[in-house]
Amino acid sequence: MKESIKKQNFKQEYFTQEKCYITELSNTPDDPEISIARARVEPGVSTRRHRLKGVSERFFIISGKGLVEIGELSPQEVAAGDVMLIPSMCPQRITNTGKDDLIFPAICSPRFVQDAYEDIEDIIPVFNQR
């Protein structure tokens, strides 16, 4: 990794198969230990249930409120200031239960790569597979 300053560019936001919008804030091969993305989930939307192979995630709710499902934990309400820790291979999804966009950075270690993403929406039972 080299010293640098990365400016946010929300015009580069894109919609994912997971049903949320992502803006990559820092995700490059020269910084393999971590990636940071801004996630945005619209009101009433649930992301697809998924897990990441070999990648742990941390979410920090900036604004909005939601219902998060992580692993074998019971679904829990989350709001601004809450932090979620999601180990590798842990099933997860989040639902925006508010009237405004749910916005949070997703911090991945090591950095997120598309090959790590595994959609498990249709796998039953979901939360007992690790």
C-alpha cells in the first residue's frame, strides 16, 4: 500500500445482484488487507441472503434503520451508530425498515473480490450452513 487520499465519488455508485447500491471507496490490489464500500439500501428492500468465502465484514450504520439477520443470531433492529461483525461464511442479509435510505460502510478483510460472494437466498435451511 502507498500513502494516498481517495475522494468519494457517488456518481460511481452501481446496483448489485444483492439488491443494494455500492460505491467502492477503497478496493485495490495494492491494499489487499482491507476494502471499504458505501452500501445503500432503499426503503422496504431486503438484500439477498448471502455469505462471503474467506472475507470478514463489518458494517457501521451511518443513517437509516433496518433489520439485520446474521448467522444464528435472532433478527435485530439496527440504526445509526450500530456496528455489525460478520465472520467469513456467515449467512447475512439486511432489510431497510425505515422511510429513508439505509446507508453504511461495509469494511471487508481481506479486501472484497467478487469470487468471494455466494448467494444463498434459495438454500434451505440457510442459517445452519457454515
